[in-house]
Amino acid sequence: ARAGIDYESSYGKARPNDTILKLQRTTPYYKRNRAHVCSFYVRGECTRGAECPYRHEMPITGELSQQNIKDRYYG
């Protein structure tokens, strides 16, 4: 041991600082980083279920909530 400190006995006993745990983010930084809403799910036609990479939520606001399904095909 160097300078009277026993490094081996304290190895593996480190704990995260409580202040750091309180400051760490638990939510994503930006909502834009989340997966997009599945347009097939909104129409009730998604067949991928849990394997679908998109969110299965009904949009409350935004372009999909106001969009007519026919507009997707006919402009």
C-alpha cells in the first residue's frame, strides 16, 4: 500500500454519489428523438405488434391527428 492507503480493500465498494443520482436525467432530452407514431396503428391496420419499431399511441396533437386518411394517398 502506498502512503498508508489500502486500495485493494476499497476496490468495488464505490457507490454513486446521491447528488449525481438526483441530477441524472430519467427522460429523453428531446421528444424528437423518440420513435414516430405508427401510421398503420392509427388506422387500426398495424400487423407487427410488439415488433413494430414505431410507437403505438393515438396522436392527440400534431399532423397525424388532424390528417384525413385519404389525404395520405391523394395529396
